[in-house]
Amino acid sequence: MADGGCVADITLTLFYSYSATRRTERRYTWPQLHAEILATSKPRKETLPWLKLARFGDVKTTKGSLRHDANVLAITGIEADYDGEIITPAEAVEKLEKAGIRSLVYTSPSHTEDAPRWRVLCPTSTELPPDRRAHLVGRLNGLFGGILAAESFTLSQSYYFGSIDSNPSHMAELIDGQPIDLCDELDAIWIGRSTTKAVQGNDRLRHGKVDMAGMFAAIVSRARYHEATVRMAGAWAHGGVPQCEALQRLDAASDAVAEELRDTRWITRRDDVQRCVEDIYAKEARQQVARATLGEAITATSATKIIWPEPIDFLASDEMTGLPVLAAPHIPAPIYDFAVDTAERMGVDTDWCRAVRPCRVRQHHVREMASAAQAARCDMDRGSQDLGRDRR
């Protein structure tokens, strides 16, 4: 393998726990990063470090995490995850070599020879703005025929690296080639997140309904058991399909797998369907209660009028170079948490402006909604104080 492309330095961020309360920014050459991934080993998965080909700021979430979309300053590459347990790391390496893409393939901590799982790191030729990332991941997803996990498209998604107890199946391999942002020919085979497609004649993305036929086929072909189960169950729960009917549909999908292909992995996933459905429907029930509570709050305002600052029209900013991204300061915390949680369950981005119809939003309605939400939160803090009613 030629050295030319793989010795260039790359900046990345390391996190040391799921909570991501602290970070370290480092520069590596590709061989140094390759050696680090191979040498790192811990007794448990949760004690392994995380990596991200990006630079982060110092803005923390309410839980103190530095790892969130609004805190990404720039990307230095992309990461993608495969957990379908069919395609081997060696096959991934071969595909990337044939396409001539500079990359690093390494196995996930949970990888085994019988259930292959791996990640791909692809550096960019230079630092790029965060809104370029989704398109580049779509290039890689297209190369692999759409098998990459949906969370690969999440801007701040970071990944464990290293092995558990020096797993002998752990591997990492470098591939020389062109940076992913220079591989424009891959646009011809671009594939977005499973609920995302490219608009014909435009490189912008839009979100649609879950592709039920595609998800059903993913189960029958054994390509993506868990992801397909979760996505279909989530869509049905949100759409009002009875829980028992959703369970019957998913059982039928699993049972459509040919008997000679029903291996240990199929048995494990088949047995897990009921738990997945119960968890998803329970979460949807909680969200329905939250939506009802929020709806009641919005129909009333506090007896003491809350002064809301003048809105900032960030959509008209001359500094914006891509699609606007929903960030915590844009809307009150209760609404933001609800929006992010719903987006995750439905498998869509939180780039909320993509879903807004192209018309002018009446800003005083936004202020009304935010003030009502704030009043409701204050009411919960005080206990049982009644909210006044003051409609505009």
C-alpha cells in the first residue's frame, strides 16, 4: 500500500466516557491512529475511549456533555458504523480499495468472527463546515449499498475504539486513496439515511416516511434485524397501530426468513422482538402524555406576563452556509428535549427547518408558545399554583 495519502496528519477529538464531560483534541498521522486503535484494550466496553473526526467547542448540554451537534465546530473526516453482522471487515476493505478511498477500517468492540461489526473512518482533504458531513456519509453509504447504520448520519455521533480484553478478532487496516470529499463520482450512487433521499436535480436532502417495504426486506434478507425492527415499531407506535398488531407484523417478518438461514443470530433477534415492541410502545405512551401536558400549557399563559426577548432571525444570517440546525438556545428546553427525542425515535434529523413550510412564521406565536411552556415549567416547580388564562 502506498504511503502517499495515509501519512497526512488529522485532527480528532477523544472523549473518555459516555457522559463526554471532558475532551482532548489531538493530531495523529494515519499510521499513528491505526496503531492506537490496535493497541487500545479495556476489560469492559464502557471503559473504552471514544473518537470523533471533528473539533468541538466548549458549550455543554444541561447534563454537562460536550458531545452534541450544536457544539461541533468543524469536521476533519467522517465515521460510519456497520452492525449488520453479515459483511466482514475484509470485504469492506476490499470495496474501499477498489473505490480508491482513503480510509481506516476497524472492528467494533462487540465484533466476533460469526457476527462481524466494524467502523470506517474517512478523512477529508481539509477541515469542512459541519453541514457538509451528511452528504459525505451518503457517498460512503452508497458505496456499501445502503447498509450503514442510521446513526452514522448523526453529526456529533462518536464511536468507541479498541478491543475488550485484547479480543484476538480485533483488527484495523489502512486503505490509501483520495479523501472522501474529493470523490465526487460517488454522488452518482449516493444513498442517505434509510428515511432520507436526495431530491432529484438537487443535492439537498429531505426526509420522508419509513420505507416499510425496505425495512421488511432488511429483516427477511438478514441484513438489518434490529434497526428494521426498531424503525417499523417506532413508526407504527407513533401512527397509532395497536401494539399487538405491530408485534404480529414483526413476528411475521422474522418468520419469513428461510428455515435453513435461521441461525443463532436469527433466534436471538426473533426472541428480542417482543421486548423491543414493548419498550417502544411504552416510550410512545410517555410521549403522548408529555404532548398532552404541553398542549394544555400552550392554551394558557401565566398570570404574571413573562417578558420574552426579541427573536433573532438566524435564518437571515449572512454567515449561514448550509441548512439551519436546531440548537438548544433556539427554543425552550421542554420543547427542545421533546423535539430531539421524537426525531431520534422516528429516525430523522433534528434539522427542524427542513420540515417548516416555505412561508413566513408569525414570530409572536412562537413567543406565545415559549412563554406558555416557561410558565408551565415554573408551575411545576412551585407545585400546584394555577396558571392564569390570557389569550392574545
